[in-house]
Amino acid sequence: MKELKQRSTCPVSTSLDVLGDKWTLLILRDMVFADKSTYGQFLQSAEKIATNVLVDRLAVLESHGILTKVVASDKKSKFTYSLTEKGIDTIPIIVELILWGTKHWPTVINPVLLKELQAEKDTAIQKYQRLARQKASV
């Protein structure tokens, strides 16, 4: 695991040292809520991440133990990514960002997902954490 270069020992600053750019959070969002797990799937996201940025962010997430990379069973030149327990621990953060963003700005979100998160946030978080653990164990 790559050593984290911290700007300070403040917990908010330390968290931002790992998660503090939009691409990292969008990759995690796609893994949790869009069931994406491959490089090609991440490239199809609406935000249009550049290929070099995607490669870098996936490598950083892997080096910090947020996700793991394995060779895909269907194609030896393809990798699949899954969240580690450390990555699964980011799900409540992502949920809070979703709820905060939809509260304060016009956004586009699956209405079923939004209703689920608003109505039973803790239950929904547990569900998505369970699903991520199941994907990681396959």
C-alpha cells in the first residue's frame, strides 16, 4: 500500500488527501450505484473522465487500499475493480453528498434511488455496503 502524503494531521484534510478530487468520488459513486467495475464502464460515465485521469485515479485508489483490481474471468487483458472494506466505508459519505447535492441544486438522479436514500438512509447504506461486499467476494 502506498504511503499517504498528508498535508496535515487534521482528519478532514487527511480524508481529502485520498478522496478530495471529483473523479475519485465519481468512480466510487459508479461502483456503488451504477454497478460499474471495469475501465470501459467508467469511461462511459456522463462526466467524460479522460483516460489518463481514470488510469491515475484507479491506481491511486488501489494503492491506498480503497479498491482491488483482478484480471477479468472473460478476458485476460481486462481488469475488474471492487471495493475493499476501506472503500465500502466511503458509501455513507457518498450518500451524504448525493442528499446534500439534491437538496441544494437541480440534479438528475434515479428517483427510486433518491426516494430510497431519503426515506431510509441507514437501511439503504447497509444495503449498498452488503452489495459491495458480495461483489468483492465473487
